[in-house]
Amino acid sequence: MALARTSGHVLGNPDNMAVFWSRRKQLELRKTLQLYVYLQIHQPMADRKSER
């Protein structure tokens, strides 16, 4: 019940929810971007190694 009470408190404030969700989306986007960039950099190197 404590969990429901705290989440209800957060859910009760739409501004908090909007901030929470946007922050979460930004984190997810950043993670996917970092992964994409990482693959762009490291994938060609792996391909070159396998070609040898």
C-alpha cells in the first residue's frame, strides 16, 4: 500500500508526470543514440578484421 500511496502522490501531479516521462524518454533516446554511434564506429573495424 505504501507503494500505491507514493505513486498516487506522484500521479496526482500532472506536471511531475510530464517531467518524469520526458526525462525518461530523453534517457532512452540518448542510450539508443550512443549505441548507434558506437556501432557506427566499431562495426566497420570488425568488418575489416574479418576480411583479413
